[in-house]
Amino acid sequence: MRYYDKLIFELSHPGRTGYSLPSVQQYPFFAEKCSSGVAVDAAVPANLLRKSKLELPEVSEVDVVRHYTNLSQMNFGVDTGFYPLGSCTMKYNPKINEEIANHPAFAGLHPLQPAETVKGAQAVIDGLDAALAAITGMKHFTFLPCAGAHGELTGLMLMREYHMARNDSARVKVIVPDSAHGTNPASAAVCGLQIVEVKSGADGLVDVEALKPLLGPDVAGIMMTNPNTLGLFERQIGEIARLVHECGGLLYYDGANMNPLLGKVRPGDMGFDIMHLNLHKTFSTPHGGGGPGSGPVGVGERVLPYLRIPQTSGFHGNFGVMLRAYAYILMLGKQNVKMAGPLATLSANYIKESLKDCYKLPIPTVCKHEFVFDGLINDGAREGKTGATTLDVAKRLLDYGFHAPTIYFPLLFHQALMIEPTETESLETLDEFIAVMKKIAAEAAEDPDILHGAPHNAPIGRPDETAAARNPILKA
Amino acid sequence: MSKILDELLYSESHEWVKVDGNIAIIGVSDFAQEEMGDITYVDAPAEGDTVAKGEDFGALESVKASSELYSPVSGNVVAVNEELEDKPELINEDPYGAWIIKVEMSDKSELDTLLSAAAYAEIAQ
């Protein structure tokens, strides 16, 4: 990768142009005005005239093309290489999705168009609703939420509405497992609910015995991800659902980890009442870097009466993401959707088993779509040498052309390294990644300083995260 | 091996307490700062706030994570180390010197439930 950080203005040279634009006098409006001797400036109303000079870069076409191509090559994405970022489901996004989302018949729609002129878009929303309901076992979805956390808040507000409508206003607590994504307690807090943490057992699963004493008439519900953040299927979910419903609470399913269950297991059948899906993850839309996302919320029988969405609204969240998701589902079809989960699970277990002799595996059971290592088995620490950490391994991976996995999350393990390969990678790519991870482990054992200095080949070394957090410069 | 001072008491959530009469001086252990990594922000209560044993009274943020601070005793906050506002790194540099809050204890017997240096050494590894 070649380092490139120029601004287009640095390439500017006075008088250089890529294209010569025709004189404004060719346009009928000006032709008419100016024929009577009026200057162009005078033909334009004063309030529409620019007072200051227009500062545009003066560059040739080839300058522009090279500039933006070089900048784009400083980026790493799923289209560039393997991206095993745990908990993020960076699967490959088929290009047909883009083609459909960019189709002028959809891309040109205006949210305030009369309803009778957008029947096609409405059919997409209805079709996606039906497909997601079938996949998840929910009754209906709302597509208003624009991302996962937005969905969580919407779902929790529905949960609160459900209790309030029953005059059950004492339910103010939301139970969240200690392995939960940070957004779960954050969403509950934003919704004005109190968070109660339930511990995981040594097997990494929610401890049913630890849950029991937390249940009571003040519990609004529980928020769970299944498989959980460690990539483990919560096997007691049936019993958990029974206990939570018995105490009058509801179950919220965080769809962040829906990928391995796709078409195989349905949150509705597990007993969940409300859920959100991250369409941008599970249903393949380019994401990361802040969006765009889509976090539709689905509800089961209990909560359905409280899902009051004007179905004729022009504002249905990120419609482009919904189109991509629908294209993805229809392209795979009923049979092939069922293959995504098992293949994602197989890929994750293959990497886990292949690397467990080099990296500490705190929970050795079969995982789902992702798993967590707890650092290197031999970090190379010895007299005069500090051992290599998870951060060092992640930085070294960049040298070998891979995106780093998620690191230092979940917090349950101090050297957490969380890998999620997804179902879209070939065996060859997985083998290549495994070989590099083994090589890095061997380098650490031989001389951890190789890792401490990494990345050696990336255009940027290690940014000083501490200084950036302690003294952020937020304004130019 | 992280440093543990014999003359202090410790909580299982890695806070230390130095007792000065009726005042508990509270900070976090060397083990805690090592695990957290470079600390970038200290979220502390204000003078006059009350704290309760076992409940959170603030948080530490590092480049790795954000971690709650749990009060080892109950009482009133009588002083807050304002130096940490601009220099959170003091906790990394000298965890036993960089106290976070001072609490006037409402129930000194709570100290009996805290860990001795030897008992804390068992869990801080």
C-alpha cells in the first residue's frame, strides 16, 4: 500500500482545467437578456450573485482520477480482503444488491410522493416484512429504526408501552447478561429503565440459578443475544423464557448475532417477544465507518397491539438498506438462506480448532459464528523482553494484509481476540489466515519485538490513541 | 507482578482504602491500572455527594474500556482529587498516590468486610 495523503487543493495549478464549460450566453435565459446589451452579472438577481471568489481546485481530469483512486487505495474493506472483525459480521455484499438499490425507479423516489405512485416500494416493504417474519418467527416488523441501537430503544419503548397499557407501571428493571453488547444497557438507560446485570457461568452462558433471584414484579424484561457475545448458543433459553414470562416480564432479542441462526432457529420459537435485526450485518449491506444501517424491530403476539406504525408513511428508515436486504434474501431463496448459518458456524469452528495450539481458548466448546481467544499461549516474555499482547498480534496482522479481529472485547477476558469469519470466505482464504496467525505466534515466541514494532508495512504505524483520547482536538 | 501496599485495605473490585480517622481515602490498585491500560478520563462524583458501599460512584475510561468505580464504604464525599481531571495518567504513574475521593464514613464497621493486602494478593493476579 502506497502512502497518500494529499488534498486535492495541493494539486491545484492556476489556469489548469479538465473541461471547458460553454459560455452561459448559450442558454436561452441569458441569450435573451444579454442580446439587449445587459451584462451577464446584471442579468442575475443581486441576491443570487456570489460575492467572494469561487475557490475550486484547478486540476486536469487525470489529476482528479489519480487523486481519488490513490485515496481509495488507502482504505481496507471486504472488497479488498478478509475482514474477520468479531461481532460485526463483515460478510461479502453481493453487487446485485447495489445494482437494485441504485435503480432509478427506487433511488429517485421522494418520501413525500403520493402513496399511489410508490406501490413498488410499498411492495418491497411488505415483502421484506413477510420474509423477516418467516425467518425470525415474529408477527410483524417496523422498518423505521435506522440502526441496531435505534432498534433497541424502539423495542424497549414497546416493552414499556406493553407494561404501561396493563397498568403494570412498577416494572422498571431490565436484566442484561454481563456478556451483553454495551448498547444493551445503554439503550435501557436511555429508555429510563434500570439495569440489573446477570452473571455468566464458567461455561460462558447465562447462569439460570443467578437469574432466578433477580426476577420479580419489578422486572420489565431481559435483553439477550443468542448466540451470545462469546459466540455460544444460550442452551437454557427455553427455561429462561419460561421464568421471565412467569414473572410477567418480556424477552428482547438483540439480533446482532442472528447470522448463524439464519433460516435454522427462530427467536420467536425461543420465546422472544421483541427483537431487532441488523439488516446491514445479517442481510449483507456495506457497513462500518458509521453506516448506513437498518435496525427493523419485530414483535410477537404479546406486543403486536402496541406496534402502531403508519404503513403509508414515506419515511421508512434507510430504504436503500432494506432493498439490499430484500434482494439478498430473494437471491438466496428459502433453501440457501438456511446454508448461511451452518457455513458461518463451520468457518468459525475451523479457525478455532486450527489455532487453539497457539492461542489461549478460554471456552473450548463448539462455537457458533464467532469465538474468543484470550491472547497468545507463548507471548515470548522472558528476561529483558516484554511479551506480545493481543494488540501486537492485531497490528502484525495488518502487515500480512488482513483486517484485524475485534480486540479487548468482550471484557470477560483481558486479552480478548474475537474472530468472526462469516460464511462468504473460501477454504483457501481461511487457510491463508490460519497460516498467518500461526506465523505471528511463532514470531512472538522467537522475538516479541517484531510484534511490538508492527505494523511495519502499513502506511500509518500506531496512532497514539492515549494522547488522542486525553487531548482530543475537536476543532480545526 | 503488581504492587500491593501492606498498610491499605482493598475491595474485590480493585479499589484501595486508606483509613485516616473517620475519613476513607479511595483509589484504585496497581493491578487495576495495569489491567485498564492508559487511563484517559476519570469520572468522579462531586464534593457533598453521598456514596454507598458496593455501589458505583464514578468510572475510569481507558483506551481499552470503561470501568465502573465501586465504593468500598458508605458516606459523604468530602474531597475530590481535581488534579485527575486534567491528568488522568497520574493513576497509571502512581496508583497509590493518585487518590480519587475522600469519604467521611457513616459506618466504620464496613471496613471489616474489606480485604487485607495478603487476601487481596490472592485475587489480584
